[in-house]
Amino acid sequence: MSESPHENANEMEMDFNSKTNLTEPKQEGRRWTSREKCLGFVLFFCAVAVVLLVLILVLGVYGLVHIFPSSLTSQTTLPPRAASLYCMTQECIKSADAILSNINVSVDPCEDFFRFSCDGWLKKNPIPDSQSSWNNFNLFDKKIKSKNKEILQKPSERNSSESFERKVKLLYLSCMDTNAIDRVGAKPLLEAISKAGGWKTIGTWDQSNWSLRDSVTTLLYDYFVQSFVGISMKADDKSPDVNIIMINQKRLGMRDREYYFENETESKFIKGYKTYMTTLAELLGATKENATDFANEVFDFERELANISFPSDAPENLDPSLRYNKITVEDLHSLLPQINWTQILATIDVEVDRRTAVIVFNKEYMTKLSALIDRTDSSILSQYLVWALVQKHAVTLSKEFEKARDEFRRTFYGAGPKERWEKCVTYVGNMMGDGLSSLYIRKHFSKESKEEIIDMIKDILQVYEERIDQLTFMDDPTKKNAKAKLEAIQYKKIGFPDFMLNDTHMDLRYRQYEIKCSDCHFQNKIDAFRGARAYQQEEFKKPVDKEKWFLKPIDVNAYYSSKHNEMVFLAGILQPPFYAPYFTRAMKYASIGMIVGHEITHAFDKRGSQYDKDGKLQNWWTNESRKAYEEATECFSTYFSKYEVSGFQVNGELTVTENTADTVGLRVGYAAYKTWVSRNGPEKMLPGVNRTPEELFFIANSALWCGHTRLERLKLSILSSVHAPLAVRGQGPASQTQGFAETYKCGLGSPMTPAKICKIF
Ligand SMILES: [Zn+2]
């Protein structure tokens, strides 16, 4: 359901968070008005007063009130003994406030650590109607979008025809001009349907003049619609400096194949999907009867496609060596001759010919697809292709189409409509993400935290190295290679790339984007896709660009790239609750320290461990070590499969790389914190919290995952996401960490201290 010109952009990267999210900006560099300053002081003193009040109450409850004289209520200083135990700086008070307002002391942390750490957050932050999930990531996403809205509404400061700023803003304005959009109605899409060969449902299809090959090619060439297969450009797994075309199965209309096998008369998802198709067909001029036939025919064909598609947890999806099938375009023609491969692959490689090498994820899918196309009536195939076109572009049309989409979203994700501005900011972020980020970071980000993050990365790498030394399942030759890989991990991309501050560079980046008017939404969208294609074609012939960032800096995310052997921390995740300069050390290591550990682990997880230090898909393990490693990984799969959230069972196999990364990230984050303590002495307690810094470490980590997810969204996530649900991320990794057991002393066999700990790093 993405409108991004790079539909599979993140597929080969292991990102920290499932969704691409945006974050709250820093305030540095922005001028405060006197009114804001005044309000700020009032709020700050209110906060201090509230914290002190809570402090007195809590300490009272724990019988510790003797530390503070009763006259403290009107003071902000403490007697010497208290001062030596508690940290009373503004930073600590702020940190204490954040923790106190999240936890629920009436929940037993040994039973449900997620609820213990998050109940307060969940009460404080009810899920808005328009959201299918609501957590720290979404919350910052929304905030950053509001700020982006302000930026996009302001007239462009640079107005030449080359100005990327002007193009980004025109893209937004045209999306917001609903009057102009309503005036043209369905016309742009009807023209596209006609150009792609006509449509049986509205009586414009002429079978004798229709060709599957031409229709598939026109859809891709003129309307950027992929059908039957997904095509993308990536670095070659075995020659990571060279780009190569990759061909995968096409994502289905209902996102995951499992929806297609539900009981048709009972499934609200199937009913909702068919209603969506019928409504759009009627809006495009079909009679009710024809529209219903259209929906049924397309659905039945898509179910056949679902049948031959491999599931999310299939080995082809999870194991890079299994999907590395390098063949030529000539071979492709033999596998699936119904498509003109040379023509459609030229959308990526302009010089493609029959000898060009490509990677096919699953050859069996191609063979089965060919057989399916052969046995399907051409009228059905044409219906399917029109639906692919309508599904991609109907959202760009008038308000009736938008409403139909909103209703489908309600059924599928359980959430109500988002406001128009929010949809348009998201759209601009998808189409011109670097451009929007560039405008945003100039206003709202600074680079001041970078040094501290680098120090923490070094700490965590050190812990990792020691852990590799101690591993019992890895023999010496493998350890040597593992350490070489660890040492080669790059981490210079922190925050945002400098080129985003350079107008000339940014103008060049978008020079092929012909965005010209503020009242031509459909045309602008096509032109933005055309620009993205031209940019991609240019990139394809060059050596793989090592300076490229795979996600936008304004995303609340981090990622590890196996092919670059590199971890990247986006500016969006260097914000509270993930990081703030005022956090205590325990909080810093529990959040950003764990995230660093998480990303390093991707270099050694089930998938990443198949790539060597130079990013090549190449074995560096001895057989014995690999076997022992596979068994250790299996333990994680089995352990996390036991979790059930709102009746949905976690798929341990699908989520194994992320669960391993979360767990090992937490373990090394904790070890690095303990090393810091041994070097610097114990941290002081936070006022009013009455928890040791070690306890706080685990609370702060779990609190990262506080959040609600609607059941509909949860279902999709369970089926297709490599990340486990929030409640599992908020307690599963802690339950697998020795330091948690030592800190909380839960009884062995309790939910948070299972008898079996999976041994790996
Ligand atoms: Zn990850």
C-alpha cells in the first residue's frame, strides 16, 4: 500500500522498527518567543513541584521519608545525606518524572514486565481514532509531520525552476488542492485505463486488440505499476560493489497471502476488499452488476496468485543464500515467456539485453506463474491488470475515491481517516524523502550528540569483542573471522548526511523531477515517479553508492546493512525517549546502547552471519561452528514462539533475527553499562523513583516499546512483520537476559525468569 517510488527500498536492510517513522525535532537552533520562555519556566517549576510532591509521597510509602525533613516541600535543596544518595539535578528530575509517569507499581514486574513499565504510558496516551497503532514511534512521527506541514505551507525561499525546495512544496500543494483534484474527477485514471488497453467492466475492452505483454509494459512504463512480479535494483549479494536487478513475487492487494484463504462468507477483510473494489469500479463508471463481477473475478485470480506465492516465513524470504538465483534475461524468457522482459527491465537498466544477469528469488514461483497465466482467460488477466492500476492511483483522485480508501483502511487496519494534510505530508515523504528531510533538518536538528553516541558505540563494540572471545560454540578460526567482521563494521552515518545541507547537491539530486504546478496532483505524481526512475537508471550503472542512506534521517529508526557492513543511526532516533543528553547513564545504555547492540547483532544474526566483513554473501564459518550456531538460533525461535498477544501467536521463525537482535542488544547494552559503572562508580538514584539504576535500566528499555496496536493491525503484523509485537519486545528480551534475573530476583520458572536461557553472544 506504499506510494513510494522505491517499493522495496528497505527489504535488504534490517531496520530497527517496522514502520518508517518520524520523530520530534530538537529545539536547538530555534528562537523562543518571550511568551514561550515564560510558559516554559512556569511549566518547568510546575514539573519540579509535581516531582517533589510525588517524591515525598513515594518515599513516604516506602518508609524512607526520614531522609527528607518535612520542611522540604518548599525547598529544592536536600540535606547532605540525601544529596549523596540521590541525583537532584534538573536532568535527573526530568528523567525521574518520565519513568514515574510510565510505571504501574501494582503490577508484578516478575509477571508482566511490559505492563509494569508501560501501564502509565498506555493510560496517558490513548490511541487516536486515525491510528492503527500508537507508540513512541508513531507519536514522534505525528509530531514531526505537524512540523513538516508548517514547513511545506510556507512559500519556497528558492524559486528557480531547479530548486528542490520549490518542487517539494509544489508536490505538497498539489496534493492539498482538493478543489482542483475534485474538478478533474476520475478523468486521469480513465485515460490511463484506456491507454493500457481498455476495461471490460466499463465496456471499453477489445479482446482482439489487447495483448498481455503490451498492457504489462504500458502499465510499468507510463504509470509505474508493477504487475505479477516485483522488480527492484540492489547491490549484488556476491559482488556488493555492483548493482543488479532483483525479481521477486509481487506483493498482493491484501498484503499477505493468508487473508485470501479465509472463509469468504465470514471474513470481514475479504468483504471489505471486495467492497473497496466494487466502489472504485462504480466510481469509474461501472454498473453495480459489472462492478461486482469485477471484484469477484479479480479476487479469485489474486487468490490463485496467493496460492503460488511463498509465505512471509518461507526460507526464500529469510535466507539470502536460498534466494540468490542468478540467471540471465534469456533464462527469464524461458521461465515466464508471457512478459517482454527486455522491455520492462529497461526501466531499471537502459542497456539490458538477453545476456544481462538478474537475481530471481524463487524460480518455482515464476514457473507456476507462467502456468497460471496460460490457464487463465485473457479477460480475467486484463481485469487483474486494470485493478493493479486502479489500486495504485485511485488514491490520487477526488474525495469519493479518498473516502472509499478510508473505509477500506478502517476495515483492514481498524483505524479511522487521517486528515488530508497528514496524508499529503506522508505522500511527499514517500516521493521526495531526501528533499523533505533536507528542509526539516535545517530547521530542527543539530549534530551535538554525535560524540557521545560514538563513544557508546565503541563501548558496545568492546563488549561484543569480549563476548566473541568467550563463545563456547564458536571455534578459533570462526572467532577470528567474526572479530574481523566486527572490526570492519562502519558507523560514521549518525544523524543526517551533510549533503542534505547543500542546495546545489539537493537540486542535482532532484534535477529529473519535473514538478511544475500546484494544481495538477495526478500529473505531479507521475512526474515524481518518472524522476525517481531516471535517478535509479543513472545509479544503476555506477558502482554501488556507499554514501547512500537507505532511510530518511527524519525517520525514527536505525538500521544495519549487511552489504555495506554498516550501521546507521538516523537523527530521528536520537531523540527522547530513545536518547537525550540529560538521560542517566542507565537510561542511555538501556535505549541507545541497546539499539547499537541490536544493530551490531544483525551482522551476526541468522541472515547477517552469511555475509562476510566486506559485505559479500560468503561463508566464513567452519561447519561445526555453523551447526552449533544454528542450534542456538533455533532456541530463540522456539522461545519467542511461546508468546501470544491478544490471541495471536508470535511466529518465532519469521521474527527470529529481530528477537535475537533485541535480546543480544539488551545483553550487551547492560554489560556495557556495568563496565561503565565499574570505571566510574555507581550512579546516584533518581529522586522519588526508589529503584536501583540497574532496575531503571530494564524499565527504561521496556518503556521504549510502550504502545497500543489495534487488533486488525496486529493481525497483519503477526503475519508479515519481522518484528514481534510491542508487548513481546518489551519483555521477551529482558526475560532472556541474566542481568534482569539478578536485578529483579524473580523466582526461576516465573514468566520473566524462564528456566532456559538461549545461549548466544
Ligand atoms: Zn533490527
